[in-house]
Amino acid sequence: MITKCLFPAAGYGTRFLPATKAMPKEMLPILTKPLIQYGVEEAAEAGCSIMATITGRGKRAITDHFDISYELEHQIKDTSKEDMLKEIRKLIATCTFTYTRQNEMKGLGDAIYKGKSLVGESDPFAVILADDLCVNTKGDGVLTQMVKLYKKYKCSIVAIMEVPKKDVHKYGVISGREIEKNIFMVDDMVEKPDNDKAPSNLAIIGRYILTPDIFDIIKDTKPGKNGEIQITDALLTLAKKGMVIGYKYEGKRFDCGSVDGYVEATNYFYNLSK
Ligand code: G1P
């Protein structure tokens, strides 16, 4: 039912300079795999086959990564290295990759709006922010859990986690009524509130399922926090009609948009691989 996943990936990744001067932050590797590939694998596991990326200038490496490299294939043919391309080859063979550019950095809401031409307006779709790396070693990936939830509730869903009060200003924050264990009917959401003004400590992480009516709402959403068009503000319009669910997912999430989270993820995956 949900076959398309949007990957907003136009940001500059300034926290990783100089590494991200000429390389997209989404291509930073955790061990040997770029961040965006973890996201695409999570989306594929959830049943998506159309991977739609919002890119920007200087992001061509992403497009090349999800394409065949004939020279490289030729070089490593019949060597043990071929194995290292197994996962990416499978993705290339089974998914369609589409791209459009966000020409100006006008916020996550605007980036998602740019994705309208890629995902269309007739079906719900998923959104993955690749620098939020999610892993669940005990069962379904986070997006798969959300797709299952969508089948029951048929409305927009945001993944949430509890964060310490002192960190709420880094996130979109929701408040709501717990209608089932770990499932909240959202009644308020605020983008990066001051720590003492946040409606709760339930923070949105980079996994969304959005119904296509969001596009018309984004169009009418005024710039909010930091002068950017925020998806959190657009979703609030839906939440007021009782049409957004917050889901406390099972699994771990690493904030790979920060150096600390990136190192933590690297150590975690290294230990997992031993
Ligand atoms: C974005 C969203 C924010 C969300 C966060 C999760 O912010 O705007 O609501 O909590 O992703 O990572 P960013 O981290 O891109 O500033």
C-alpha cells in the first residue's frame, strides 16, 4: 500500500565540515555503508520500491551510488570483493530511484513539498531522514512498524521517542493522548520549542508516513522556526483534526547528524559485526 519513500537530502551537513565540503552528508559511511543506503534498505524492507530523493547542488554522489558502476564491476568481477556490492546491487535491481532538487534551503516542509512531483498526490508515502539511523535487531525495522500501524489507522504518523527535557529544543515535539500502548493521538506539535515551553518530552525522529493532503497544507504553511517551512507546522493542521498519530517505535535511533551520534552508531555497528 505504501510503495514510495521520500529522502530529503538537500542539506549542507555543516556539522561535518570539512568532510561534507564536496561530499553529501548522506554518503558518510557507518562502517562501509553510506547512511542513505541504511535508509533505503529500511524503506525496501517496509515494502517501498520507489525511492525518491530530494537532492541539491553537490549531491551527485547519491545518484551515482544507486546506479551500476560498470568499470568497478569489471574490476572486481570474480574476486571476493564482489560480495561487498551484493546489497546495493539488490537495491538497484529491485527499486526505482528518482530525484529532484530543492534549489533553495527553505526547510524540511519545503523539501517534502518538492517531492510531490516524485510521489504524486494519490497515495500515502513514507519519509526517511537518513541522518537519523534506526535499527531494530529484535524484529521489524521502524518504517515496517509504521506501515503496519498505517494499515490500522490510515492517517499520518510520526515516529517519536522520549528525550531528556534539556534536549527538546533540538526536535519537533508532540503532545497527545495515549490511545494504545506506545500510540498517541497527537493534539499539539511544536518545532524546536524552548526547553521550558515544550508540550512534552516526546520528540519526533526522522520517520514519517504522510497522507497526500499534506501537500496542499504545506503550500499554505508560513515559514516558522528559523524562517523555514516546517513539516511539523503543516502536520499540526492535520493533528488538530485528529489525523496524526505519534508512535513510540521499537528499536534504537542514532543522531548521525551530530558527530557524537555518528561515532556512537559506528561503534554500535562495529560491535554488531564482530
Ligand atoms: C528535523 C525536523 C524535526 C525532527 C528532526 C528529527 O529537524 O524538523 O521536527 O525532530 O528532524 O531528526 P532537523 O534535525 O533536520 O533540524
